[in-house]
Amino acid sequence: MVNQNLTATEIGFTHEDFAALLDKYDYHFSPGDIVPGTVFSIEPRGALIDIGAKTAAYIPIQEMSINRVDSPEEVLQSNETREFFILTDENEDGQLTLSIRRIEYMRAWERVRQLQAEDATVRSGVFATNRGGALVRIEGLRGFIPGSHISTRKPKEELVGEELPLKFLEVDEERNRLVLSHRRALVERKMNRLEVGEVVIGTVRGIKPYGAFIDIGGVSGLLHISEISHEHIDTPHSVFNVNDEVKVMIIDLDAERGRISLSTKQLEPEPGDMIKNRDLVYDKAEEMAAKYREQLLAKQQGITATTAAAAEADAIAEEDIPSAMEEIEEDIPAATETEENISTEENISAVASEEIPAATETEENISAVASEEVPAATETEEEIPVAIEE
């Protein structure tokens, strides 16, 4: 029979020893860690989570989801096991604060970056508007559509609840900026059905000093002042009025920037007909467009033929050039003999580099012209809300 009256000395293992053993194998948690945990108590404004620490960790309701949560039961269930993000160090009671929202936040940005890299078109409903544009949610993140990138005749306020196709303009997790374009998505979809050299009918929706904006099937194209006629025009207002129906030809499709360039100049049978006899231009539009396409094709074929001939000439020349080491090996001077020449070459290179203007000078000029039509995402920086509410 076993003696049940054994002393602590006879057992050789006390409560203090057991506590020390627990301390020895206790896990160390740090903010930023992602750990598994089990829900064992749901409270009105949060939940207690067992993550293997001495004290149960706590997750407040505002950290349970990237979206608004009114009740913890919307997200968590008792005895459920899932991943949690450690948000803060232990408080004075030894309790850690957890978050699910931060995990969803990181994964949402990862997904959005992937969608941008794929140049994907996404769809989302407008849930609010402000002075600068409209607000949508993409993968749970709050995104902003600048007013200049909303292509619809409806007032912005009437867009709430409407689902729009969208393209990404800016994805910046560090600055919490997610900017999208409705116009780019529409233009891309429209571009898939349009061709350079095609004649289309549109409506003048706006006139600027530099040209007229033409609505063609729900997307806007620019008829630049230089493409209205072969004759000089002081202002597009002298030729068009808002709501005029016009026949134009597509001369460029820029899917990446979401722009359609138009022309009536290329449709003129005689220079100046757009000013003197617009009806004649419209009657002859298809005929003139066919000639334009023939010229464009001939030009492309000429460039291709020239490129092929140049490549063939280079190949022949390479065959005739003997190896430099075979022919002039004995004539190569020692390195010390060419030091002065090398120094001179360096000076020439230095002077040349000073005369080459930086690329950014040209880019700034281009940006200045383009900004009147399509403002850059950063122009609306003060208007753009952060992608996620803290």
C-alpha cells in the first residue's frame, strides 16, 4: 500500500519548483507578433483570448475588424481559434492587447498592391462623397476617387450606393493613400472597341482655350486646337459650342493614361474646310479617314522595312570586321602612354554632362500641360482621406 503521507522532502518537487518551471518555459510576446489564440470569454465591448500567456489577452471591439463592428459576436465565437496580432505590451496587470484589424489591414494592402500590379479593374459601391470626390471601399480599405476621375453626368451626391468600375491611380500604404479612377476604367473598356483612324460621332461637353472635350459613348476625348483645322484658329469657341454634335477621327489611344486624342483636321478635304464648310467635312469623313489609315499603314511598313534593312546591314558589317586583337595587338600602347588621352576624354565627358538638360525639365513641362485635363493624384492630396480610419 502506498504511503499517502509523504513530505515535500520525500517528493522532491514543491509548488515553488513548479512555478519556477512554468517561468522557465513561459513564452515571451512582443508587439507586432502574430500568434494563435482561442476565444474563451466574449464581453460586451471585447473578448478575452488565451494565447498561452500567464494572463488572458484582451481584444477590444474596435480591433476586431477592418470594417465597423457593432457586436463582438459578429466576428468571434466562443472556443474559436484563430490568429491575433499583438498590439501592445503587457499592462500593469500583465495583460496584452490584441488585434484582428491589423492583420486584415496588412493583407488588404498586399492584395491591393497585387491588383495594381496586374492593372486590374475592380468594382466598388460609393458609400459617401465630399467636396473633392467620392469614397469607396476596396478589400476593406477606404479609397478615394477624385472628382476629375468620375465620368458620369450625374451629380456626385447621386452616386452614393452606385457600383462603379475602377482603376488604381495610387497605392501607398506608407501614406495611407488609395486613389482610384472611374474615368480610366471606362476609357479602357471603350478603347477595347475603338481603333486609331476610326470615325466616331460625339457631343461637345466642354471647351477650353487649348481644345474641346468630346463625349463619345460615355468617355471623353480631347480635340486639341491644333487638330481642329489646317488653318489657324484663335480659340475653339470660334468653331464649336457646348452640346454641338461633331464627327471626329481617333488619332491616338493611350490606355495607360486613359486618354483619347481626336482630330477633325485630318478629315478636311481642303485646308480650312472645318471653318468654311463643316458639312462637307462630315460628308467626306469616312473617305478621308480611309486615306489617313492608308498613309498610317504605309508609314508603319516603311519604318519596319527600314529597321529590318538596318539590322541586316549591321549583321553584314559585323562579319567583315576583323577581331581587334588579331589585327592591332602589337600597336596597343602601354597604359601610361594613354593616360593623357584618358584624362582629356574625362574632361569632355564632364563638359558634355553639364550641357545635357535633366529629364525632369521636360517632364515638368509635359506635366503642366497634362494637368489641366487630368490632375495628378497628388493635386487632391488635401482632399484625399486616408485609406483606413483609425
